[in-house]
Amino acid sequence: MSEIKDKTWFEEIFDKHYEAVRNYLYYMCGDMKLSEDLGQDVFLTLWENKNKLREETLRAFLFTIARNRYFKHHRRKSVNLKFSNSLIGSEDKEYESPEYLVQVKEFDEKLQNAISKLPERSRTIFLMNRLDDLSYRQISENLNISVKAVEKQMTKAIRLLHDSLDRRL
């Protein structure tokens, strides 16, 4: 490939996949800044290996690199999971009672805590499905696992969340 074609190809791949890779990393680590940094590393590795890639395995390759980058970082430093308040929208809160707002905030904290305590794989798959609206098939392709494995992890995540929230409510 010529250098101009390389740059165009890379820009297209980056635009198409960066957000999904960054979100995947965020679901694993819970830190947006770290997920952005690791996401940049993923695409740097992609650029370095551009001549060795096959188009049909590109997406799985990106997610494999992302997972490996996260584990490499995680081994060096313990990461605290911090979810943003993205699960609660900001729609017309001025009309809601203070008691309701307190209850919503308390439930959100319980939910965030319960999600953060899920096993890593279950948490990642659960968030990819619920926040990114990815189908089980899309998740299986991204993570290079079977659809059945995704189903099992979702069932496990939902059961654990249900059990955790039931005890706390």
C-alpha cells in the first residue's frame, strides 16, 4: 500500500471502530481516560501491523489487542472501577420531588456498586449489551467467543444483579 492509501485506510478503520473499542475498554476498567489511552495504543498497534492483517479478522484483532492491553496495564497497576452516572438521564428533574430524586440516586449507587462487583467477563458483556445495544451475535464477534457463551454470561450477570439488588432493597 502507498502511504496515502495507508492513511486513508487507517482513518476509515479508526472512525468505524474506535468508539466500540474504547467502550469495551471502559467496561473492563471503568475509567474513561484510561480506556481512551489504551484505545489509542490499540490503534497504534494496528498501524504497526497493518501489512499483516486480513480484513475479515480485523474487528476481532482490535478487540483482542484491547483485551491484552488492558490485562497488561492491570497487571502493573490495580484499577478502581468508577462508573459515570450515565445510567440516569437528566430529563426534567426540576419537576420531580426531592424524595424521588434521593431514591433514584440511592438506587443508582446500589446498581453501580452491584455492576462493579460482577465478574469481569459478565460485566463487560452486560454493559456491551445494555449500554451499547449490541446483540449477542455482535458481542460474540467482538470478543471472539460463541453466542452461547455470551448468553451464559448475560444470564449470570442478570442473576447476580438481581440477587445483589434484592438483598439491598
